[in-house]
Amino acid sequence: MSNTSPSFKPTLSLFDATMIVAGGMIGSGIFIVSADITRNVGSAGWLVLVWLITGFMTITAAVSYGELSAMYPKAGGQYVYLKEAYNKLVAFLFGWSFFSVIQTATIAAVGVAFSRFTAYLIPEVGEQNIIADLGFIKISAAQLLAIGMITFLTYTNTRGVKGGKIIQSTFTVTKLLSLFGLIVFGFLLAKQSFWSENWQTGFSAMQDFGVKDASGALQPSAGGWQPITGAVLIGAVAAAMVGSIFSSDSWNNVTFIAGEIKNPQRNIGLSLFLGTLIVTLIYITANLMYLHVLPLNSIAFAENDRVAVTAANQIFGNAGTIVIAIMIMISTFGCNNGLILAGARVYYTMAQDGVFFKKTAELNKNAVPAYALWIQCLVASLLCLSGKYGDLLTMVSFVVVIFYILTIIGIFILRKKQPDMPRPYKAFGYPVLPAIYVIMASLFCVGLVWASPKYSLWGLGITLIGIPLYYLAVRNKKQEA
């Protein structure tokens, strides 16, 4: 395919790349999902262990991706790795899933989280303010604000990578410092410590999904915490990890923009390691702070799962709600900028292969795939209107981990298939650590099907719809040749 558009410009430094990794990972999850994790596994030990397992898996996958990014330092990242290790069909299924569920649904969920917490400061943009009731769907001010935010960031990124880089670095540094500050203040200023009380639960796994009272708020059930073991525990851990994995996902976005990173063979792998390590340490210490500031029941049954808000109110008094609202607005704004910036590069690479919309293969005068950015914006905006964010996250978590597994296995395949290919950076701990990741991630997927079969299998179904779409795209490509 001939392409007279400008080429990608390598303008992003190691710092910029690391901020894209960290900024894409930190959205709203760390402020919320610990409530659901606690309800699933029910002890201080298991709460921390779920985050440790997720952190280990994330860092292991990231340092393994370093080998692949050094071998193929070009736009498209994971799509390219899957194509080289397997074939074009497997790569297309990833790209299709990325477009239909993984990236667009994540952008939508993060956008709506931005709106929900903006409503703390400006109640008029809340979900209760219904702008239009079309019968089959109600459109709230929160959804419109989310769409507006996504559209603004998309426009900014069509103006060139420089503007997106400035937003990403500024907002990521701000949220890293503010999260660090929240953790420190939590340990120093909390009026009362629940540390000893919470750790009396140790590693005794329990569940209590609670009951809703007359106002709809979730309260502990009459039966209280129930011990769990065996297969039920595996399913509970998998269900709990949906939140932690979603909160730790999108670290691989930096691989999609390899064509715009200086010295990509070195800097992509290094940024993957540094970014995932920084975020993992912050996530674990944030949960240790929650255990210090709040009793276990207050973590599990925080109002609307907003654990950080409950903790901040204990630290800062009534001002805590505003502190967290501002932190999450900053966090989600920066997070979505990184997701939007990186995601369009996958569709660009697919179009270069002739299996996506033709115009997506073009770069505008600012050397960015503007058309790809706008169709991503359209799909994400439609998903903002769906209202099914929790269900979307289960589908996203299942599908994204399936493709992580395939990509890590791809390292083993490519060691056999392309033994002489230059590898400036090799997967750390190969073959042991990548193999451990594959086993742990596979157990997660099996456990998630056990715990939430409907939406995990829906995610798989959406992925498989890509098979006829691929052959349709190939046929059209042959007809045009």
C-alpha cells in the first residue's frame, strides 16, 4: 500500500514513555476497587495478596514485553508481536477486540469515572441529571461530560504528539505526587489506627457481598463474613482480581507508539519496567494505608465503593471528599489522554495490513493518525451511553488477559521461530518468569469464567466475531488488488 502521508516522528523520551505507562495504568480503580476485592476475599492478608499477585503478574508481563518491543520497535505493539509469533488472523482478533471492547470500553469507563467525581464539585453534571429520555435509553449530564472530555482529548491528540505528551507528563506527575501525599498523610494524620484490628483477620479468606438497605446503600449481611476455601476461593480471587487487573492494565500502551519513541529498543523495555514498578508500589502502599485508616467493614462497604473518599474523610475531615474528587479528576483525565493517544496506533497498523478502514492508515499533517483517533472517539462515546460499565470491565479483563497470555507464549515461539533475530533486550527470568505468568493468568481466566461466566464468555464471543470479519476484510483486499 502506498502512503504519501508524513511518517511518525520519534519525539518521546524515556521519561515521556514512562509517564505513558504509569499514566495509562492509574485511573480511578485504586480509589474504588478495594471495596469489591475485600467483599470477595474478606481479610487484610488477602486484600494485600490480591494486589501483590496482580503487581507480580503486571511487572512480569511488562519485562517480558521488553524483549518483543526491542525486536519490533514500530507502531502497533502487541498487534505486531502476535502477527510475528502466530499469524495475521490472531493479530486481527486482538486488534478487533482492542477496538470493540478493550481500549474503547476502558476509555468510556474512565471518562464516566471522571464525570462521577466531577459531580462532587458540580452536582449539575451528575448521573441523576437526565438530559434526555429517549425511552430505550436515558442520557445523563455525566455521560455527556464524559463524551465531551473524550472528544476534547481526541482533538488535542490530532494536533500532534507534542500536545498529548505535555498533558500526559503533567497530569501523571501530578497524580503520582498526590497519591504519594495521600498515602503519607494517611499514615501520619489518621485520627485512629485500625491496623492491628484488621490484621487479626490474617489470611483467613471470607466473603460477604452485603445487602442493600432502604436507601440502596450496601450494608453487611445478617450472616456476616463466611469462610471460603478450595474452588470457591479460586473463583473469589479471580473475581477480586477483575478490579486490580483493570486498575493495573494499559501498561502496554507505550508499545503501540514505538514509532514515536527515541531509541525504542532501549527505552520501551525500560519504561515498561519503571512504570509498572512505580505504580505497583503505589497501589500496594495505598491499600496498606486503607488498612491503617479504616476498619475492614468500612473498606468493604464504603459508600458507592468509594474507599478513598471514606479514607480521606478520616484523614482530612469533610474536606476529604473534595480532595479525592480533584485527585480522581486529574487521574482520569491524564489516564484517558494516554489511552486515546496510544490506541489509535493499533488501528493505523491494522489498516497498513489492509484489514481495517483504509483512511485509518493515513497520517495527517501533524504526523498522527487522525481518522483512527476519531473513530476510536466515536465507539468510546457510544459505550459511554451504555451504562453497563461493571459488565464491560469484566469483559475487558477476561479478553485482555487472554491476549497477554498469547503474547507471552509468543516469546517462546519466536525464540524457536526466529532464533537469529537481534534481541537487544531479553525477557528477564526467561523461561521461568514468563511461564509462571502464563500459568497464573490462565488460572485467573478459568476462575473468572467460574465466577462470572456470562460476561467473561460475552467477551470471548465478541473476540470470535472477529473471525468472519477478518476473512471478509481479506476478501475485500484481494478484490481491490
